[in-house]
Amino acid sequence: MNVFDIIGPIMIGPSSSHTAGAVRLGQIATAIFGYAVKEANITLYGSFAKTHKGHGTDKAIIGGILGMKVDDAGIKTAIQAAAQAGLVVTFTTDRAKGYHPNTVKIQLKDKDSNEVTVMGSSIGGGNVRVSRINDLKVSFTCEYHTLIISHYDREGAVAQVANLLASSHINIAQMKLYRYDKGGEAVMVIEVDQKIGTHIMEEIKGYELVKSVATVKAI
Amino acid sequence: MLKFDEFQKIIILAKENNCRISELIIEDQIHALEISEEALIDRMTNNYMVMKDAIMTGSNTSEKSTSGLIGGDAVRMKTYADLGKSICGENLSNAIASALAVAEVNACMGRIVAAPTAGACGIMPAALWSVQQSLKLSDEAVVRAMFTASSLGMVIATAATLAGAQGGCQAECGSATAMATVALIELMGGSPNQIGHGAAIALKSVLGLVCDPVAGLVEVPCIKRNAIGVAQVFAATDMALAGIESVIPIDEVISAMKAIGDEMPTSLKETSESGLADTKTGRRIERDLM
């Protein structure tokens, strides 16, 4: 913790959890998707479902998808900006219980047939936790620079990435591995202390066992 | 590096070094963030500039919030303050107008600085800007005092909480009130001891304050609580500078705030299930917004 965690961040109001955190979730979903977004179908749960209009949670999520930062004055008019950019957006509210109070499911599609569904919650002070990517249950916060690598569950996949990070002088703060089935699709989430350059991304993308790579910058 | 677990430790260290609390904190944060003093001050200055911009923006617009519930009260208060007839006097009535301005900008999806949270974002800017004008201080002097305010915020975050969902409004507006008070006492030339007593006096006066926003929005009663918060800052600052001491030391007040927050029912911690949110009018507004 430092002084800027107390006086800061600079943000668009009114709520760090309902607005700033929502921007962040939009940014993260878009980073994970990796394609140009043409359609966004957003489902809001809990307090997000109840108060999204008054808190501008809907505008904030769209702003995040459009690449806006938490202090971007454009968030207020993000829905109009999305329309101008030709982005089709739908909002649904789901009053189902059992979710964290501030949860959103973001389904993104491009002009082809690519799509991803990311679910996450705003957990306070603008911090977030991603809980699901497609059908895979995950848990990470993007508090650090985060690498999200979709790959095949085979021996050596993790070692190859870890070796590259080590030789690039990137320190791993924490990492988690998730898979659907043994030998099937898997996701590794690696949080690191240093920024991840595009050349590293490109190299990982070229690995035989890797399907896709995304990075999310730390706040 | 400092631990920020007890405010009294910071007060003692400042006395031992015969320096201001802000000097200690700035020195500490240069090491913690691994940046130069210039870069550190610049970053805080940027926060202060955004705070002042929010005061200006909010003082010159009667824009309504997304819900339509609020907007225009800062202008109303400023106009009244300018008549020179207020019971609060020029300084305080202008500070109240400034706090309303920033809190309204926040509700209208404008740019603010969480201090320590978005819900309590009006108190620090209003108090700082008011004292800067009345004492004709430089921006840098004010910015340095913001480090003293931050250090108290860090202690509260460590020993208790700054989140309304965990501790109620006492954790948000209450912490902002105590933080602004310590900044003001330092700017007015008060001693580290007076800063400790001022912090305790300010925080004690908001203990037990619940977080019960109507329809879950950061509008009612949050915006007016920011305004009243500034009045508490002024009162606590003057009492501390007069040499009035808090019987209960600041760290014990923070512990009490934590205990009260823990005992506070969830229905009064940002869930809008009880309190003002559950009044006849509160529920009607909620239904109308759905």
C-alpha cells in the first residue's frame, strides 16, 4: 500500500466498484478476446443488475471494451461512441442469486465467428476478479501485469513459457493453471512484475502447444 | 520503511526528528515507490489539480445526475455564500459549496480523485482548497500536507477499513474527515501532537455512521454527508489548534471504528436494505428508477 492507494485513483465517478471496476472488467474481457469487437452481449448480476443505470455501470463496461481508461471523460458517452463505432451492444439483467454482488458476464464476438465469454466481479476499490473464461472456472485479479495463455494440456507447455520469461528477465509473481479435461484445452494465468513486450507475445504465440495469448496491463 | 500500523508511531517519529509528518512520509514513499522526490510530488500535484478542476466544474453547472435525483446544490450554496450572510462565515460556506461541487461531479460521472473513496471524494478537496485560499498557500505546500493525510488513511486502511461495504460510512466519509483534518492542522502550523488529537476528534464525531444509500446510488445521502464532513473538519482543526485534546488516542479511536464496523449489520453497509434506503421515500425513488 502507498499514498496513491489512499488519495487516488483519478477516476470517473460515481463508484469505484460500480464504475471504475466495471471499466476494468470491460478492458480485461476485450484483452482476453484479442479480436476486433463487433458485438457485446452483457449480462449483469446482483447489485450491478439493480443499480447499473444510476452508477453508469453499463457505460463503464462499454467504455472499457472501447479501450477507455478509468479516468476517461468519454465513459459518460461510451454508449453513443459504441454505436458510432458500429458496435452492437445488448444488456440483460439476471436476478439469480449465488453470484458476487457486482458481477458481469461479457460475451464478445467479432465479424467472423470468433467469440469469448468472460465473467468477473468488481471486488471493491476498483479491483476486480475474473471468475470464468468460456466454460472454464478461473480466479485472477490482473493486479499485476497478467499473461493469459490458452494452450493444450501437455507436458512442457508451462516450462516453455516459464523459460522464456526467465530468459527475458521477467519475474513471475504468481501463476495458476486450469484445464477442462486431461490432455484437452487449458489456460495458464501468469502474473508478472515486469511489462510484457510484444516480441514475447509473438514468441509464445508461435509455440506449438499454444492456442492464443493475451496480456492485461497492471492498473 | 514505515509500517503504518499505528498513527502514534508516526507522531513520535516526527517529534523525535523535529520535522513535519509530511516530511517523514515523503521520505518513506520515495523509497517505497522507488521514485524521485520530484516525481512523487508531481504525482500528488496531479491529484490535487484534478480535485481543483472538479470543484470548478461542479461550481459552475446545475447538471443532474444520471438518476436525476441530485444536481445544482453546489451552485445554490455558492450563490448563498456569496451574499455574505451565512452563519458559517465565508470560509466554511464556500468549503461546503466546494464539497457539494466535487460530490456532484462524481454523481454526474465526472472526473474525481478517490480520497480515500469516490463516495467521500468531496471532503479533502473542499478543505484543502479553502485553506489554500484563505492562507494564500502555494500548491506545493498543500500537496505536501496531502502526504500527512494519506499516512492517516494508510493507518486506517491497515488497522480498520476504508470501505463502506465493510465499515459503513464512518469508514468512508469518516476517514476522509480525519484525513482532511490532519492536513489542515499541518498547514495551519500545528504540531504532530495536535495532528493526533485533531484526527481523533474528527473521527470520533462520525463513529457509527452507517452506509445506507437510497437505491444503492452514491447520491443520497452521500453528497450532503460530504458537505457536512467539511464542517466537521473545520471544527476538529480549530479545536486541536486551540490545544483541546482527545481523551481517547487516535489509534484507539480507529480500533473502535473497526469494532463498530464489525458489529454493524450488513443491512447498513452499502446494501441499501435498511436506514435511509428503506424509508418510504427511499423505496419510492428506488421503484421509480427501476
